Amino acid sequence: MQPEAKLVKQIRSYLTAEGAWSAKIHGGDNPFQEAGLPDLIVCYRGRFIGLEVKVLGEEKDVSPRQNLVLRRVREAGGIGEVVSSVRQVEKILKRSTRK
């Protein structure tokens, strides 16, 4: 299993344990899917979260299209972040429930 796939699996396990729903988006040259979608689409306590997963050290390797999609998620009131650890996802979930 590739390092990013392993990290995605760990993050999804954590999300499930926390009661979140998530779906893995498989990128590439799929003509039926919009380019730049985050790796994980998440719903947690009514909040929409898009997570672009990158292994540690590759967080800056986000394409311009991926950055645009994450920005649009934020502009629409959701959470759009690049993550490289389960700990970062923990912090995002905690922040998402604060008022």
C-alpha cells in the first residue's frame, strides 16, 4: 500500500470512530468527475469538509485546481484543508464544532 493510501485509510478509520461519514474520491483522468476534488469528502455533525491528503513533506504539492476547489469549499461555508496526519484531522473536527 502506498504511503498516501495508508494515511487515507488511517484518517477514514479515525473519522468513522468519531461518527463522521466520508467518501474517498479517486482522481485521475476520469471524464465523469470534476477535476480537483479533495481526496476525502466528509460530513461531520452537519458540516461539509473536504480534505486533500498529502504525506508529510508533500503538503505543498497541491495543484492550482485543488487549491481552487478547497477555496471554493471554504467560500461556500465548508471546511477545505490539506492534511498530512490524523492529528490535523482531529484539530479540524474540534474546530468545526466550536461556536
